[in-house]
Amino acid sequence: MIKDKSFLIVGLGLLGGSIAMGLKKWNHKVYAIDIDPKAIEYALENGIIDRGSTEADAQLIGMADVIVSGLYPSLIVDWISCNQQNFKSGALVTDVTGVKGAVVDRIQSILRPDCEFIGVHPMAGKEVSGVQYADPAIFLPANLIITPTEKNTQQAVDFIYEMGKELRFNNICQLSVAEHDKMIGYLSQLTHVIAVSLMNANDSRELVQYTGDSFRDLTRIAKINEHLWTELFLLNKDNLVQQIDAFVAEISDFRDALEKEDVEKMKQKFITSTERRKYFDR
């Protein structure tokens, strides 16, 4: 089904570039649009894409069977609205956006009836940005989440599964839009809040001389794009606030056990966390 399809990547950053590289390995035609001429130049020079443009080139857009948006969620709806008249009839449109509730329904409500949008979230990345850091190997240990709605066809879902397999994702699964945003609020957004808070709780630059692996591991994701993540947090505010409240309650319960020297309660928390962490080691 995916054979001989041509792809357009809109927003050639880390994820967009990594997807482009992964698709090129399977000899797909890959095009890209990015406002940064250096990104397009780099991608062309390194064989990551076949053609590229810094503008919404109507011809380039019309050549694509599949359009993958790597844009910020605040931009994706407007871009599709302004450029869908150039989409090939039957084009499949997807994205890599970290929140779905704010974009999926809006896109599906405005999209031409002869095209289809399906939400996708690659749970992969690095603490750097830009196509120069692109590497499809980031997908090997990662999950790919598909968020189909009643407006999606089984053919579109099957296509994304096949595309995910070509990109070598470790696991491909489906969630509803609401389930996705609730889960992301805990697994991704809350963990970033914790990492940022750990770094902001102490401003001593001498800590780096004494730290061990535990602090480095916990704060790896604290190097963060302030523009993107502020947007993602605000678009999923209700879910994230709920998860922060639950985490604060657990921290407070642990603090209470420590203050009261409740040894058994502390041990039980350690036992529970150890057992739950084992699921991730399988």
C-alpha cells in the first residue's frame, strides 16, 4: 500500500528530517517545505530530500500522496486551510503534533472531502532540534501512537501502520484523541515539568561537579524548547494540571511519611515503584 508513494514534509526539523531520512531508505520520493533556507539546503546536500522549497510551492504540494506536518500545533490548522486547494485528490495528511485535541477535530472539519487527515504522534526525539540532527534510529526504541476518529478510514489507519513499520518503530498503537492527550499529560508533559522544576529548584552551578547518573538521567529532558513546550502545555492545560496535582499529592504523602519516620509506608512506596518500573524493562 505504501509502495511508490511520494511524501511532503512540512517543517523540516528533527522529527520531520528523521522521517524523511527513514522514507528515503525505502526509495520513496520525499519533498520538503521549510521557511529556513539553510534547512532545505542541508537536506538537499545530504540526500535527505529530493526537492525542497522555503515557500508553500503549489506544484510541490500537489505532487505529494502523503503530507506530513512537522509544524507547531498553532500553525498546522492555518497552513492546511491556506494550502489545501493544492493538495492532490486523495491525499493523506498526517502530523507529528504532541497534542491532538486542539488540532484533529479542527483539521478534519475544514479539510476537503476528497482528502483525509489522521493524527499521529511519534514518541521519539532528542534534546536538540533541527534537520542537521535528524536520525531515523531514534524510532527504533520508540512508540508510534495513531489517533483515529470516526472520520478516518481503515485504509488510512493501515497505511500509517505500514509507514510506522518502514520507519522501524518499536511499537505501533492506537488511542482516541482524548485518551492520547490524557496519557501524554502524564507520560510526557508531567515528566518535563518535573525535570524543569528539578533544574530550577537549585541554581548552584557547582552541582555539576558532584552529581551522579540519577540527577543527569532525571534532568536530561530539561533542555527544552520554550516556545514549543509552552504551546503544548497550554493546549493540554486541563490534563496537565490534573496530573501535576496528582504528583504533588504523592510527593506530599511521601514527605509526610518521611517526617513521621513511617518506615513501613516508605518501604511500601519503594516496593510499588520497583514493581511498576519492571513493566518498562520487558
